[in-house]
Amino acid sequence: MTRASQEQVGLGDHPLSGLAREDLDLITEMVLQSGSLKGLAKSYGVSYPTIRTRVDRVIERLKALVEGREREPLTDLLADLVERGEITASAARAVRDTAREVAAKQNGAAG
């Protein structure tokens, strides 16, 4: 087995292994586009702001994995809704912040 093929055996516990396939596909395409978000947007057939939002979401997911934080399903859902234009970013933040406040109150009452 060559060194290159040995290194490709698997991701194991690498943070990338915790990302969804669509996130890995985006990262792969971004590398193939030499990191160009303009090229990435063109290859996905979307606007620059849309691809910027997608990349930012992947960055946040990867940061959470690296830092050992759990993913927040509500935040992911809200980000998807914003990306599809079903709600505004400010409405998504308001929902997320309200959910966090409710959870904090519940945790305070339980403790």
C-alpha cells in the first residue's frame, strides 16, 4: 500500500467525519475552486451571498465539532429556512434567542 493510499483509509475520529455529506461536498468543491467563493457560487449556480451563507454554516458546524460542542438542530433548521428565503435572518435570530432563553429558564428552574 502506498503512503497516499494509507492516508486515505478513513477519517476515523477526524472532525470532518462529523459533517453531513452535503457539507463535505461543499468543502470538496471549494478546494477544487482553489478557495474561490465566486467560483464556488458559479459551480453551485447560486449567488455569492448564498454561497457565503452556506460556507459560514459549514464553518460553524466544523468549529462546533472541533470544540466538542453539540450541534444545535434548531439553529441548523433556521439557517436552512433563511437560505431558502422562507424566513428572514432577523426572524431566525429572534426564534433562536427565544428558544435559548426558554431553555435557560427551564434549566434554572430544574437546578
